[in-house]
Amino acid sequence: MPRSGAYVVSDLPRHRLCRNVCARCGRSGAYRREKLAARYGNIALPDVLIALTACERRGDFSKPYGAGYVEPPGAAR
């Protein structure tokens, strides 16, 4: 359960990939918890998503990006 209203990197299941995709540019990715923690620390997952999708493929930055998690980070599997 999120402590402050948003899941953080350490809330992700240990052996499951965190998948994201952007509907606007088509970019997608899958990351392990350890890699995200090493790269960004234990920050909120919405902040991780923004960092992962800040790319030049976005084009017009005045429009919101279309990125989201493929499966909600807290969803049971």
C-alpha cells in the first residue's frame, strides 16, 4: 500500500518487470526494480515515468505525453 498516495520504487515486486508504454511516440520499456532504484533512487513511480518518457520523440512538448504503466504497479499477479 502506498505510504504517501503514490507507489515508490521499493514497492515494486522484486522479480517482476515494471512495464511502460507511450501511446504518442510508441516507445516502450521494461525495467527491474533494482535497475530503477540504482538509476533514480526510491522515488515515486509517477516521477520515474516522467523521467523515462522525457525523450526527443515526443515532438510537441506543449501536449501531454501519452505514457503510462502497462499494468498498475500495485496490481496483484
